[in-house]
Amino acid sequence: MHLQFVGCGDAFGSGGRSNTCFHLVGKGINALIDCGATSLVAMNKLAINPNDINTIFISHFHADHVGGLPFFILDSNYVLKRKHELAVVGPPSLKARYGEIMDVAFPGAKTMQWSFPVALHELEIGKRSMVGNLHVTAFHVVHDDRAGPCLGFRFEAEGKIIAFSGDTQWTESLIDVGRNADLFICEAYMRDKAVTGHMALTLLEQHLGQIRPKRLILTHMSNDMLAQRAKLPYESAEDGMIVEF
């Protein structure tokens, strides 16, 4: 099993990085975790075939996490001629928001018929659910619930745990998201300055002893964080980076 950072950037393209999108592949698993606006371009650069992807998990409805979904759907329909089902999995309200997201990007797409079925699944917060060959638990995090409820994810597959904070300021739920995870991907938007809805690394550091991830990789970094990466004692994500399990 492996995870590739298709995009690890913030909403503003800091450092020239693509928007958030991770590609998780294992036995019977081929999924995206978030699908930010630049995801299809980044996937094409990395030679990732969208037709191989069975599931897209969405953490919240800001465009740097979901804005690539309409491009993915239209490419699958018109270019790749996809026939098999695509599951889109996300927060409560996904079913209501999906049509809006499609129609804003491509007016009329809300009512279009595709060459393949799109199955929408809303996760129950706090409940461990089975999606394909993945167990996933969604946790409510503190970002901006006008775009949510915003979620962090804890995935279980092949005896491994992959955790993702989503976009969030420090919240106690992150202890449950990342506890003892084989890989904990955590937002670190700022080094020291607290920003509403986003993580300051200094706050995360205060709780790493409780979380105890086996491997921590920082993502969604602002220019402030990118300028200080070389001084940090933690790994940080790069577009295209692959983590093997």
C-alpha cells in the first residue's frame, strides 16, 4: 500500500504547490483523499489514471479540497469514457452540495446524465464505516462549518492506519484522529501564529505526546511555514512524494 501527495498546498498556491489531494492505493483500494481544484492537472503530470480510482473522500467543501471534482467527473465522462461506478464520500450535506458544486463549475452539470453512476455517501461523524476495502472514521474538526461540517479522517486498511487532520485549528478530536497512526498527515499552516480555522505547529507540538503517530508529515503550509521548513524536526510533504507502507 502507498500514498502519494498529488497536491499538498494551501488555497493560495503557496510555494507553487497544487491543492490538497492524496492518492491511496492498496489491495482493492484506489482512492483520492480530497480533490482540490488543481487535482486533475496534477494527476495527469504524475500519470495517475482517474479511471483506476474508485472512491473520492471529501473533507470539506472549500474549492482547494473539492474544486477538482467537477473536472474529474467531466474528464471521466467525455475523455475517459468511464463505465464503472465512482463513489464520492464526504460530510453530512454532501448530497445537497454535490449538485451545487457541479453547477457552479459547469452550469447545467447538475442535471446531466453521465456514462457511469456516481454514488454519494454521507459519513456519520464519529462512526467507523466501511467504504469499499477501507474502514474510515470521520471526526469533526474546527475549520469553517459553512463549508462542512469539516472532517478529519482515520483510515484503516491492510493492518495500517492513515490519519488526516483536514483543515483545522487545534482541537482535541485530533488526538483520536491521529492516535498511534502509521501515518498522520496534519495541516501546519503557520509555525507560531494562531490563525482561526488553521493549525499553528506550536499548538500541535504540545499534544504530540498524546497522539504518538509513528510517522508525522506536515501539509497545507503557508509561505510562513515553507520558509522555515529546513529548521523543523518534522517531515513535510512535497507534491509527488510517495509514502510506502
